[in-house]
Amino acid sequence: MSRENLETKMANVDEVSSLPNSLPITPRTVTVAPTFHHDDQFASLPITPRTASVAQTPSVVSLPITPRTGSMAPTPSIVSLPPSQFHSPSLSRSPLLLTGDHASGGANRAVKTPRSRGLTPRFITPLASPLRKALKMTRLDPQDAWLPITESRNGNAYYAAFHTLCSGIGVQALVLPVAFTILGWAWGITCLTIAFVWQLYTLYLMVQLHENHETGLRYSRYLQLACATFGDRLGKLISAFPIGYLSAGTCCTLIIIGGSTAKLLYQTLCGATCSNPKPLTTVEWYLVFTCAAVVLAQLPNLNSIAGVSLVGALTAVGYCTALWTVSVAEGRLPNVSYDPVRKGSQVARIFDFLNALGIIAFAFRGHNLILEIQATMPSSEKHPSRVPMWKGVQFSYLLIAMCLFPLAIGGYWAYGHLIPANGSMLTALFAFHNQDVSRSVLALICIFVIINAISSFQIYGMPTFDDMESAYTTRSKQACPWWLRSIFRAIFGFVCFFISVAIPFLGSFAGLIGGIALPITFSYPCFMWLKFKKPKQYSLSWWVNWGFGLLGMGLSGILVAAGLYVVIDTGVKISFFNPQ
């Protein structure tokens, strides 16, 4: 090495030794973020100002520490960006979740999204979200929250029992002894038992079909399930009229029975000592009953009349029990015969037999309300509505059996073939024991019948109320106001009053009406089960439902023909606008 080079290196060593002591002299490599300075090394790079809205992660390089002169620029301090700017794909979770209790945890702790709790009550929570649908929970039509049947969904097994008992037993049961006069003891008890078991089976099918777990739908009305089974056009064609009659037609019959019984109650209490020279006529008693029913019909929805149904159920059990116990206690009438009434030709006797079956079928109506009653309950995958509904149905039908069988058997034993052909147990009691039974007992039975008729008017009228308000909400896309709801129900009540006054002989068509309404109770549920549940072909369930369905349809056609024949052959006392 030359002497000049050695002197140059020694001069550089002296220059380095003059630097501040804070700078390390030992050469090593560290990882630092590059800083941009206007020196010779980076003079060619343009300096672009950095905006706060853009998050940039500088590249990491390894540089040796180069001794700098005292004029070097200081390295700027590192500034943390706000959490909202962390959008790097390398981040595994959003820093916004690290709030509250979650922020105190370690960096490796799994962060859970807090669960939001809705303030909407469970019984009216819409079940249409994708998550609930994925969980196979039932979905509701948003319009259901505006309609009286599904407006409130806080029902339970007790409410179901009240509604089912009020709709399942009523004044139609009072005509069962009339059917026994044609069928006799053996056929009467056999047919009544078969009809009871058959109806209970199809009712079980309806309860199970209320919720479709594949589509997540709840069929809250009988007509909806019928249209889903048979198609819109065919479903309405074969179901609309029977359902309409079982709703509006039953309300007309209740006005006739309730008004006539109110008049009978007045005569029983006053008797010959009545000081009123001009008592109310039958039409006026109809009007009094209708006004009371319309006032009570202002209760908004089906759940709100649970107490009314309870009162109606208790009074129904009360007058059914009182009628057969008083009749049996008074003993059989003289010259009572239990031989089936046989008159006319063989064809006439066959049609009379079939008409008696129609009377029994008429006593087992109420299936058109089962889906509506179940629609008032909350439902979920873990707690489906069919469980409490079936409990309520079992309890109510136990009481129904305890009323219908003693009423039919006891009434037939007491009166035999002497019971009026177009009458009922109530008519027979007042015809044969008006002087034997205490006036207070007779008045109590009449009061029970009137209260039950007013209570039943509410539950049988509810499907029509629902249809009227559904037409309004569909058109206006809003809930029906209270004043319009009151007008709708008042109009319905007084239209039923007009029909009752115009056609007061509706009770004479019990057998014909029973044949028309029979598929609603005994046939359609079997076909609905085959449609939705799809049992294995030729299995026991397949054979049973096809057999009951086809048998019910054939029996319905025969009963309609028999009812028409009996009405034409025996005649009906036509008295338009002249109720007796």
C-alpha cells in the first residue's frame, strides 16, 4: 500500500472519531423503514405527499447503518392510523370488534359478534329471515299481523281447548236423538262412534298439516291449505261454499236458535202472569240477539275472545248435561217405541237412513276452524304449535264425547220415536215436561243455550271477519282502522239477521247441509295428508287415507241426494219472512 493511500485512510478515521458518542460504531444490520431525504442517493425519487385517508404499509428493507454527518434529518415518529383505516387483506378480523369487553382480551382470543336481541315479542316475530328459513322455522305473511285470526299469536293449549270445545259442541248436537229414531240403537251408537273416531283422526291430520317444514309456511286458514292441495281454482270451487256456509250459515242458524230461545225464556219466566200486553215478536227477539252478538263481535281478534269461548264451552257442557239428566230423571214417556221409523217404500227407507247419517255428520262440524285456532299460537322448530294444539284438542274432545253420547243415548231412551222430527232435545223437553220440571231449571237451560249461541257466533263469524278485512288490507296495504272494522262486523251481523228472518226454516235442512259439509270434516284432510306427507305407496297410511278420503267423498254425494229427497218427499214448511 502506498504512503498516500495510508494517509488518506488515517484522515477518514480521525473524521469518524469526531462524531457524537450517541451513534454506534459497530457495523450491524437492522430492519428500519426507509426515510426519504434530498441526498444524492434518493435525489431522483419524487416525494409524493401522503394523505390520511389512504392506508399504506411501507415496504420493509434491510440497510446497514451508515455514519451520517451532523446535518442529517431526524427520522419522523411513527403515527398510528385510526382503526377504520385497517382494510388490509392480511387482517383476520376487524379491529372495530375489539370494543368493550372484547378489547381487554388477548390478541389471539376469538372475538364473537355480539348477538342482537330484538324487542319484538316472540309471538309476533316475523319468521321470514333467511336464517330462520334455513333453520326450518315457519314463515308468516306480513299481512297476517293485520288480520283478526293471526293478529295475535300468544295462544296456548288452554285457549285451543276453549275455542275447540266452543266450536265442536253446540246446538247442532241437540238433533242427534232425531237420527237415532231412524237408525235405532245398534246402528245409531255404531255410526255415532265411527263418526267421532273418524273426525278425531282427520282433526289430528289437520293439526299436523298446519306447518309445512319443507317450505316454512303456516297454513292459518282452511281455504289456504285446500288451495295448496288442490290448486287455487279447484280448491276454491270445492271448499269455498262449505266453508262459507259453516261460517255465515251457522251464524244465521245461531240467530234463529238464540232468538227463539230468548222468546221461550221470556214466556217461561212470565207465563200466564205476564203483565206486558204486547210482548216482543219472534223477529224482534232475533233483533235483540243480533244486537248483543254484534256488540260482542267488536273484540279485535281470535285470541281476544278466548274468555268468550270459555264461557260458551262451559254453557254448552251445562245445557247438554242438564238436558239429558233432566230427561232421564223424568223417566221414559208412556208408549215409547225404540223400533226404527219405517215408512214408505224401500227406497224411502234407504234415503231416510242416509239422511240420519247426514244429521250425525252435521253434529261434527267445526273442522273449518281448527287451522284458524292453531294459527293463534307461536311456533318454532323447537316448540312447534302442533304440540300444545293437540293437547288442547284431546282435552276438549274428551268433554265433547262426555256430552254427545249421553245426550244422544239419554234423549232417545227418554223420548224414543216421540221426539219431534224437525225438533231437538230442547223442543222435546218443553213439549213433554213443561209442567213437570221446575221453572228455574227450564230458565237456566234456556240461559245456557242463549249464552252459548252468542259465544259461538263470535268464533264462527271470525273467518268471515277475516275475509272482509283481508280484502281491505290487500287493496290499501295497511291495517283496517277500528271504525271500519266495527262497520264490517255490524254489516255482517245484520245481513245474517236478514237471512234468518227471510229463511227461518234453515234447521229443516240439517241432513242436506251435513252432506255438503261432510268432505270438509272427513275427506279433504286425508287427501291433504297424501299430498304433503307422501306416505309410501301401498303402506298402511297410504291405504287408510285413500280409503277414508274416497269413502267420505262417495258418502257426501249420497247424503246430498238423500237430503234433497227427504226435503222434497216430506216437505218443508216454507215461511219466508214469517218466523214462528
